[in-house]
Amino acid sequence: MSSTPHISDVTTDGAAWLASAGTYPRSTLALWEERPDAPVVLPCGSAFDIVSAPAVFGRRMLDRLWEEGPGSGPVAEFRGRTLLFAAPGAAQRLPSLLEWEEWGARGRDGGRTDAVPPLLCHGTGDAVTVPALRGAGSADRTGSRWLVAPDTRHPWLPGPEVLLWAAVRAARAAVRISIFPPADQGAKVYDVSRRR
């Protein structure tokens, strides 16, 4: 059982923090007041950045953050991807850290490039769809929900180093290492249990 908390509804303070990312926070809050079940598109780069991972790998990262690390900030699920809210600037720095540690998309030949799937980093100039404020315990018609909903006006957001650590730990946890070489499919097999 995972120790990741499951907070499904955004608090009033959490909604105020999310709305602060947009150009017109009061308009966003007014929309949510009328339609709390409506997802909204918000810009990244000022209040938060987003690191988007494939759903299963993102959940592994989230589990590492809560079981072995400092925890996470808000986390959402949207169309088969896990959206980890990160400190502003993380989207710009994380890809270079992954490359430096040879976990990135380009890596070197024979390296560990296939262990960390492509992470999409959304920062200044990007926008993301965030789930509805309420009723997010189960995915809505857009396939979005909060895994860890914002609950304060100043949530803790992981930086690029923490996210690098979580990605590497999640990749290592997914790799199964065997001391035995793979079986040769063309090898002859003899039943030695009937020896005389």
C-alpha cells in the first residue's frame, strides 16, 4: 500500500493559489464559483511549473517522493499523464540535469536512456489544464483528477533536484536485475532428473 496521501478536493486557499497563476485571478475564481466541476487552463512559470510524466512512471515518482523523500506539492492526472507541480524554473532546469546525469532523452550509447521515459516540462510560456476543484476523487469526462490537491496559498513545490532524484529512484525501482543470463531459446534442454 502506498503512503501517498489522497486529497481529492481543492481547498479555498488552494483555489486562490491556482488562480494566482493566471492573468485575471478573480475571473478564474468567479468561474470556479459558478462551475466548480470545470477544468481550467492556467499558465505556467509564475506560480508553478509542471513536469508531466506517463501515468505509471509518474505514480512511481510520486510514491518515491512520499515514501523516501520530502513529499510532493500538488499532483494531478490528465489524459494518461501525471502532472507534478514544481517550483518555477524547474521546467527549464530538469531536462539539463537529466542529460548531465545521463538519464535524459539523448544520453550516450549504451547508457541508461530507456529507464526514464520522456518527461514533458512546462514552464514560462506554456499552459496546462488543471482538474476541477471538486468531485475530483474519480476522473471526470476529460480524464482529469487531483491525486494531491492544493490546500494552501503557499504550497511546497519540489525543485528540479528533488524531481531528478524521484525520477532516478522511480527508474531504478522499475528495473529488474537478474544475475542469470537470459535463456537461449534455441538451446537443447535435457531432463537430468531421470539419470541412472
